[in-house]
Amino acid sequence: MRFGIHTLDEFNVKNKTVLCRVDINEPVDRNTGKLKDITRITACVPTLKELSDNGAKLVLLAHQGSDIEYKNFYTTAPHAEVLSELLGKEVKFIDDVCGPAARKMITELKAGEILLLDNVRFCSEEQTLFELNLHLDHKRQAKTQLVEKLAPLAELYICDAFAAAHRDQPSLCGFEQLLPSAMGRLFEKEYCVISNLMEEPKRPCTFVLGGAKIADAFSMMDTVLRSGTADRVLTGGLVANILLAAKGEEIGSGSMDFIYKSNFGDTIEKARKIYSEFSDKILLPTDAAFVINEKRHEAPLESIPQDACITDIGKETTEKYRDMILNSGTVFVNGPMGVFEKSETEYGTKNVWDALGETDAFTVIGGGDSITATAKYKKTDKISYVCTGGGALIRFLSGEELPVVKALRHAAENIPTN
């Protein structure tokens, strides 16, 4: 047991039906049906191989697509193909989650076989809107259809989805109320690495925060600055734009419109309070890039056109960030510096990632966009640790007990392992 949670070492899985929740959510090319990246899938392979090799009848639960917008949901069929290639054995797939067909296939599994169910977010109780509006506690999550249909078929539940550990949903927190439960090898590894780094980071410790998913970014920023974990925070993306707006800088009507249309207007006041207290440790862009007629333009902040929308940090800021990364002892990164998917707005992200590949610091990357950028710029082998979690990493660094950790600890304390 580690951190009050059972590990795989405590269970004999031979001939046992094991439900394993993984996070293999990857960007998908809708035109070809192929996955654009397989980083998260690759990361969970050691757990799946160990369970299958030890004779488990292994049932995989996973989601695919944005947690809010149902239009982004997609089948997990392509994931089964990739897993089959990585594991060197067939991973069966069924386009059902907990209906009669899926349950029948689960009961027919033989020792060592693996079955991937379809996207759990096809079930309404697995959608984040359901989570946010109903606030089901873990006991009530155990009474949802997904858990009530699948739990009786299994003898053990494994969570290897650290990347989704901040979510409070039945496939993540409901099974632990009924079944002996443990964390998988990936979950265990990520929990240990992040815990150790938070306790004793090599100095100076630099946080690089960017991207557009900022719901928890400022909570984490406040925590790591207040605790002294972070010596400095370098900002880019929407995180930087909100801080600049909070400071009173002119960032263009396009940038402000995006902030308010994305419902992040309330974050400006929170950002203002954090910046007023820690302005000596928070670095903001001094120049920025914007696009006119599909061409990149740069200007100092005071010269940004009124109708502009900032989509990347400028070259001066990039060089400053690069120097700080190269002279750090530890670097945490969550989020790109701009719209790195487009050539005209990738300069900041590309050069920051180049610095991550060159620095002698211990580097930690977290979050889907950060992982995608790492793969795009071929820096995966240069990064000390690539954490599959984005939101989970942020919540963890905010000092919050993750819902899945709470559920796994509940199982360790209340459900016998035999």
C-alpha cells in the first residue's frame, strides 16, 4: 500500500475479472478515424500487460472526447487497434458500454484476454455536465447504471487514469464503493513523481503556465506561490492574457471578447488578486503576436492594435523565458504559449519546448495540449517526466485531494482485499 491506496502487488488476478479504468483520451482525425497521438495509450501499457500476463480477464473502461461538449465524443474503437499493436495481442472491442451485449462479452472472457468497452461518456452519468449539476457523492455514484450493471461481473477494480483523477464520475469513483480496488502502475508512478517533486524540487523551480484551459490554473498558481514551491511563474496563452487584462494592459478587443465569450471574465478579478501579491514572481509577456490576413505580426504590448487578438507570445518574451528555463533546477509545464497548431502562431511554444529539451533541469510536462506539443516538436525523449494528467496535475498541485484518490482510499479502508 502507498499513500493509503492498494497497489497491484497486493492482488492475485489470475482468472479474475478485473475492471480497469484508463485514460486513453487522444486527439482524433475525424476524416480518417485515426488517432493523432498515442502518448496516453502507450503510458498505460505496462499496467495492462502485467494484468493480462498474470491471467486477468481484463475489461477496460475509457472515455474519448471533451468532457463538456458532447459533439466531441468519439468511439474508442481506434484505441483498441492501437492497444493491440502495442501489446502484441488482440484487444477485443464492443460498441457498447454496459448493455446486454457488453455484459455477455465480459462473462465470456478467458484468462489473459482483454476487452475495451466503448466510450463511457456515451452514458449520461459519465458526462461532466451530469457531474457538475447533480453533485452525486460516491455512494450515490455506486447506484448509477454503469456501476450497478458492471460491478457484479467483476472481482477487482483498478484505476490507472491519473489524468482523469480530478473527475468525480461513476467509472472513476463509484466502483471503489463496491469492489476491492487498487491503483495501476501508471497512476502509482505519476502520484509518486509529482509528490516527490512538490516536496523537494531542485531550485530554482519554474512553472510555465499557458493554454486555454484555465479553470484551475489560477488556484494552482496561488498554491505553489504561496507555499514557496514555485520560485517563478512564466505565463503564456490565455493565462497570460487574463493576467495582462487584470493588470490593466491593453490586449486588444479581440482578446477581451474571447475571454468574455469563453466565460472567463470572472477570472480576471481572481488573477488581479494573485498578481498584486506575487507580481515579483509572475512573469508576463512584454510583446505578443497576432494574425492579420493569415500573417504573423508582433508588437510590444503598448502597441498592440485595438482590434487584435493575441495568439502567441512575442520573440522578446520567448527569449526571456528560454533563458529562465535553461537556468532552472526544476520546470513544471502545463499549457502552450499560444495557438501552436498553426505555423504563424507556434513560435513561442516551439522555442519554449526547444529550451525544455536543452535544459539540465528536471522537467515535467502535464496536460493533453502540452503532450501534443511535446510530440509535435519531438521532445518526448528529452523531457524528464511526461505526466498524462492536465486537470488532475493542476488540482494536485493546488493542494486538493483528488476525488479518485479519496475513492481509492475509501476502498483500502473499507473493503477486504480477499
